[in-house]
Amino acid sequence: MVFVIMKMATNEPGKLPKKTFDFCICHRRAAPRDEEARRDEQVAEEILRILETSGKKLTGYYGPRDDNVGMSFSRNMQQAFEGSKYIFLLLSRECIKCRWYELEIHESLQQSLEDPEKKNNIIPIFINISKVEGPSQLRTITGVTYSTEKESPFWYKINRLFMRRHPKKTH
């Protein structure tokens, strides 16, 4: 299990500032010889790369690269969700079978319920599965189907999330 978080810098070691992330991407961490999980990881890395280089000045936090060493997975995840404006849940057939991923889904839903600012902040991203095949607790939440095509509805919807934060300048 890995999560990618978009965040601003903090000067306080071991502690992430509250409400400073643009978004967090949750996906299943790839184990050796686990091709399905590796594909999920590649999708997360692609989304991170594209958004970091989009010119919107979004900065990424990537679990394997930026986790707080010595802090438990649960605590890292909790701080990530508390500090994220959006939570992207990558959903593939293998991912939804993982017990750790159930914890991430539960925690993201809990954060959404506890914080009024986080209403409608969970975005399921379907990778080669339909909404019906996804977890039942996410079926009432509008999600998007992942696509590598830059002009796809997926990228249009993802980019619209950040338009309010980074509006286009008009002359």
C-alpha cells in the first residue's frame, strides 16, 4: 500500500502541516513479482508526474520517497488524509482484494465525514474495472475511469478539480 500526497514544505520534522496537500493518491504497493500491483503503482506515478509538471506548481509527496521514517503506516496515512484536499483512491481488481486497502478506504471515508471541508473530496479512480465492481461503500461517490489519453474525460475531470485553486489568468 502506498499513497502519493501533494503537499507544501514544512519545517517541523516528522509532522505534516494541516491542510497543505492538494491531493493524496492511494494505491497498492508493488511486491516483487506482483505485476498487477506494479501497474497500479505506475498509474499513480504517472498521475504524480503529470500533475507535478503541469505548470500549476503542485508538489508531490510519494510514500516510498517521502514517508516519515519511523512513523507507522497508519499514522503516515492519517496525517496524509488530514492534510489533503482530495483523496484519489486507485481501484483495480487486485487492489480491492487487499485488506490494507480496506483500511485506507475506511480512513478516507472517516475523514470525509468528520471534516465538513472534505465533503466530496474522495475521488475513486477506476483502473480496468467498473464502478459496480468496486467496493460497495464507494458506489454512491462519483468516480472517474483512468485513461492515458491526455484529452480524455479522466484528465479533464482531474484538471477541473484544481481550476478553482489555480484559475487561468484573463486579460
